Amino acid sequence: MPHREAAVVAFASGKGGTGKSFLTTSLAIALHRRGRRVVVVDCDFGLANAHLLFGVKPVYTMRNVLDGGVTTEQSLTATPHGPMLLAGGSGIASLCELDAGHMALVARSMQWLARSFDVVLIDSPAGLAPQALLMALAATHVVVVTNPEIAALTDAYALIKCLSRQPGCPELHLAVNRVLEPGLGLLTYERLAAVSKQFSGCSLHYVGEIAEDPAVTHRRLGQEPLLVSHPTCRTSLAIQRMLATMQQQMAGLEPIVCTGGGIDQRMTAQLARW
Ligand SMILES: Nc1ncnc2c1ncn2[C@@H]1O[C@H](COP(=O)(O)OP(=O)(O)O)[C@@H](O)[C@H]1O
Ligand SMILES: [Mg+2]
């Protein structure tokens, strides 16, 4: 039966701390303001922090869904600025420690979310663990988040190489965060895109750069997201531009009509290769 499914975008990185959670939560708020029903899934279980960036204290997390007794719907937390959140919960095993049975439960949960929202944004764990790759491969688009420095770039390339080798790899996009001078993002993209094309035969799309901004680093617990408190500062404007570019590159981020399998089948297919 044909059914409607959300655009699913995974934010991934090779190295930790590149700004995935900052970008995921900011873009979610920007999308909500454009009238979309959006949910953020915090899959960085061990280091979950999307709830802190949204300023909420979740009652339930993905852990409760995996333990049973709580439905995906019941596990959602409404955030003050519009998006819904399926929190990751901290102090629990990381996504990367889940076994195939648990990953099948995650797949079921993702299916419900994809059928209930317009856009699903996944805040993925950093690194190349099979579970992290699986989350990214099940998305309709992957945004690899990197910083311009060499360690982050090397790890971004390792991730791109791993993802692009898998059958059914979604379109790959690149966001460059914490850029110290304007234009460095594009330069970084051009280098990485050339290497990816030459050695992995894969194309990368550039979604833009965000400057290094002390206002992001120094945000304190309980403070509103930058996009809410300073909607016209240069970082908030850069987020808006990034979203506009993503919409151009990702078919408007509109829900898609699935004639065959949806996200659960994409995840199950990836699990079968595991
Ligand atoms: N553009 C930026 N300018 C300054 N600091 C940033 C920027 N983006 C992210 N940060 C900071 O970098 C750290 C890591 O960001 P986070 O979004 O948690 O990364 P990840 O989710 O990839 O681990 C946080 O302390 C965050 O405040
Ligand atoms: Mg994070």
C-alpha cells in the first residue's frame, strides 16, 4: 500500500563534538517555524544532549521504548519552541552497544515517527560503528557535519567512504561548522568533495558553513536556543540559509510517497547485511 513518509535527515560525523546536536536542534526549530511537523530523534544515547539544547527534561527516552511498556508516541517530549523530541537519555548504553533485536525495535519506532511527522531529524552518534552507520543509511539524506580542522576532516572522509560503499546509501551532504573565516567552509567542501569523488566515486552536496561563534559555546543551561533569543544574529541567519539550501537539495524536505518499503524496511535490509 502506498503511504506517506517523512523526509528523514541524519546528522552524522566521524569525530565527536563537530556540532551535530547544535545543528539538528536549531534546524528543527527553523523547520517548525516554516510550518512543518518535525521530530528530533536523539540517537547519541550515551552522550544524549538534545534535550538540554531544547531546554526540556524528558520523562521518557528511547530507553523506555526499547525496554517495552512505553509506546513511541508516549515517549515523545514537546519542546517549548515547537519540535517534538524523542530523547536519548544519558547514562544508558550507547546506540553502538545495541544488538540486532534492539535495532529492530528502533526501526519500528522510526517507522511510526516517519508516518506521523513531516520531517524526522536524527542526531546520530559520531563514529563508524555499524549501528551509527545503519541509522544514517536508513535516512533519506545524510548531512555529514565537520569542522575545518584536519582531524575532523580525516574522520569525515572515513565516514563518507564507509557510507558510500554500502548499497542503498542515501545522498550525502556536507555542513562545515565552526569556521574561523568566511569562505573556509566552501574551501573545505571542495577539498573533501574532490577526495571523495577520486577515491570513493561519491558525490557530496554542500549545504553551507556556520562561523565559530562564542554565543554558541557559552550558552548556559536553561538559556533559550540562539535561533529564538537572537533570530537575526549571523549564526541564526546562517542556519536559515542552510535550511533553505537543504530544502533545495532535498526535494523541499517534503514527505515522500512510498510505494514499497519505508524506513523500517530500509533498516531491516541494512540489519540483514550486518
Ligand atoms: N558554530 C559554533 N561556534 C562555537 N561553538 C560551537 C559551534 N557549534 C557547536 N559549538 C560547540 O561545540 C560543542 C559541541 O557541539 P555539539 O552540537 O554538542 O556537537 P556534537 O553533537 O557533534 O557532539 C558544544 O560545546 C557547542 O556549544
Ligand atoms: Mg551531540
